[in-house]
Amino acid sequence: MFMFPISLGIAATIRVGYNLGSASTEKAEISAYTSIMVGLMV
């Protein structure tokens, strides 16, 4: 029951970290915002 939200959080962390690591702060911000919105919908 809690596995889907945890996996979503892990995927969001990886996605934002990847964008920050490639010095793409705009993409990281969009990824973070999208992840929060998807998380709230679940």
C-alpha cells in the first residue's frame, strides 16, 4: 500500500538529482514541481 508513494519519491529524487548534477536547474525545478503535483494527486 505504501510502496507506490515511496517508489514515486525515490524516482523524483533521482530525476531532480540528475538534473542538478548536469547543471540544469530549470529542468530540476520543473521536475520537482511536477513530482510534488503528482504526489498530491496520488
